[in-house]
Amino acid sequence: MKKLDTLVCILLCLGGLNWGLMGLFEFNLIGTFVGQDWLDRVIYVLIGAAAVYQAVGWKQIKKRWK
């Protein structure tokens, strides 16, 4: 499960970085590097799922990493 937690953390950091760049510079990091609309959407769905996983499982994740 710690591997999944690490993957979730990476996805959330990528999503946060993308939103920050969109807000500051109107630069879509994911869209620039991926370049395909369908794959962009898949990545965005994975980032959203990672956020839900993190929010719902926060207490269990904290216990695993102690």
C-alpha cells in the first residue's frame, strides 16, 4: 500500500503543479508534454481519483506511514 500512497502523492504533486502553472502563466504542463486529448483526460481522471483516495483514506495513510 505504501507504493500506492507514493504514486498518489506524485499524481497530486503533478496536478498541483499543473494548476499553479495554469493560474500563473496559462501554461498546461500535462497538455504540452502529452499532446493527445484522450490521454490528457485519462491523466486528469487519475489525478482526480488520487485526490479522492487521499481525502477518503487520510487517517489510514497516516497510520501506515508511522
